[in-house]
Amino acid sequence: MAEEYSVRFVGSESLIDQVLWDACFAPPLEGRWWYSTLEQSGLQDQFSFLYGVICRDGIAVGIAPAFVMNFPVSLVAPAGLLRAVELLGRIVPSLVFPRTLFVGSPCADEGTVGLAQGVDRRKALSALHLAIEAQARVLKAVLVVWKDSPASCAADMAWLAQRAGLFAVASYPGTIVELPARGKEAYLSALKGSRRHNLRKKLTRSEENVDVRVEIVQQPDGPTLDALFGLFWQTYTKATTRFEKFDRRFFENVALQPMAHFIVLRERSSGEMIAFMLCFDMGARIINKFLGIDYRRPRDWLLYFRLWDAAVEWALSRGADAIQSGQTGYAPKIETGHRLVPLTNYCAFRNPLLHAIGRACARHIDWSTLDDDLARFVKAYPDALPRATPARRAPGS
């Protein structure tokens, strides 16, 4: 007897059984606790959250986090098209900020559809896409995006894209560093020679210019949260690529989670906080989620690299074998040995003309058009660009 798949939508993570969350979003994935934190952090003016519950013969077997937002097309448009996007926005703002239904999380590195063991993935994805299309009509979303799909899902997503007419667009890659079990010296030895030399040089230079004290903080008190958020806000305002905007409430909520650790640097002489990194201990993997740096301090303090050095030592002390550091801010991540992880967006406009235009534009988007740091990296290492960059071809062509 053929299995029948269906999907229903709920408006909160709390309406999904914990057992299903555990089955579908086991570590190192960010699970129910992460979506609960997002829901409680005052992001309603940016995102509307919903969750597709995937059922097989009436029994829940999967979870598809999703959200709706007015997406800024300029975030992914190649430089040559930015002027056209700006002019178009003055005439028809809805075309450059299309109401978009995303499958995935606004703040996680990879878009994950969590499925229990034994589920036919392609049947589940097919049922989910039909439900997502129907939901997009209800929500008046003009664009559907399967956000940041990893290479491990490429075959299934290419299959779905061909059946459903989705077009693929290269996304901002994720970043990860593998940590050898032999310790910090083994991590340094694994770096390319020039990067190892430069990192050691920067750490030595920083140590000559500032003496710091490292603290690992959980559940920080009010004044400490104020200082953490102040440093985060400095870093946020300097960023050129922004997808989500957090206020202090997010840090209050995430700090209550047992896996959340703040790696804090203090200037030893004054005791003042000068940098931090928020990390999630997910067992074998550490997720480097956000950081904050006091940019009023001298540049030759090289605080990012001191912070990274402290994070590596802490991660190794926890027995982790990798640190996942997310999208954007690529230059220092590449310097410290991060590997770029290809991610792909799969998209569909409900309007056929817009869909055709989107498909055509997608062919001109790749790592080098998304980010200046990535452009420099690709120029120096052209072989690093994924050979089968999905943005260069339409699915099924």
C-alpha cells in the first residue's frame, strides 16, 4: 500500500511535540530551543514564523521551519544590476522587496527540513512543496525560497527543482574549521603555511599591544548583558550584509539556553570587556553564532584573532572536532583556516514573467558577485568556486 504524505502548518514551535523535535533536529542542528528563542525575541516586525508538520499516513514524521518576510533583492543582486534594482524600487517597491515565504530559518547556516528515520525524503519534499505553494497564496507571498540548502541535499533538491520548476541561486557559503584531536598545535599545523605564519604573527603582535583576560560566561547578569549587546551593536552597524536585526531581548533569551556560552575578552588592566563570541556547544560541533568587538580600540590589538584563539582553545577543551562560523565576514575566517561550504537557494516566483526574469538573473549570481571578500578569494583561488555552481544553470537543463 502506497504511503500518503500530507502537511499542516502551525504558528509556533510550542505546538509541535518535543519528541518529534528531538527526532528531526538532533545536534548539531539548532533545535526547538533555537526557534523558541527567536519567537520570544521581538522579531515580528521582520519575520512571521510558521512550521510545516509533515505527516505520513496521518502520523507526524517531519518538521519544516519557515518564515515570511519582505526580502531585499539588493542583498543578492550583482553589482551591475544594483542601479537597476534601485530605480525599479522607486517605481514598484514590491518588486525589490517581494513578500517571500522561506523554507528554513532566518538565522541558521543551513535550511533544514527535519525528517524522522525511514521517511521517503523525496515524497516528503514533494508534499511539502505543494503545501508551501498553497500557503504562499494564502499569505500573499509572491516568491517561495528553499533557503540555504546544503550539498548533502543537492540530489533531492535538484529532483524537486526539476519537477516543480524551481531555479537555483548560489547563496552565501557557510564556513567551518575542522579541529584535529591532537590539539591546538595540530590545528595550526594544518593551516596553509602562509596563513599559519600570518596568524602567529598577528597573535604575537596583539599580545605585545594588549594584555587580555579570557572568561567563559553563561547566563550573564544585567550589566554584563548590556556590555555584550553594546559590542554586538558596534559590530552589527559595521556589517555590509545584514539579514536579521536583533535587539537586547535576543541576548536575554539566548543566554538562558544551557548550550549558550559567551567567550569574553577583557582588558586586564581596566577589566573592561573589549570583545566576545557567542558559541553554542552542540557536542562534537561548536557553532560560533555572533561576536562583538570594541572598534574604538587600536587596530593593532587585532581583537578578532585573539578572540578566535580563545575560541579554539575552549572548543578543544570541550572535545569538539569542528567550529561552524556561519555566513559573511569571510576575510578573517579564511585567514584562520575556515573551509567554505557551498549552499544553494531554490526559488519560484508565482508570476511566470517574474519567474523567467529571476531564473535569468540567477545565472549571473555566484560567490564573486555576492561578497567582496569572496570575490578576492575566488580570484586568488578560482578552483575553489564550486564547479557545478547551481546558479549557472537551470535545474533539469
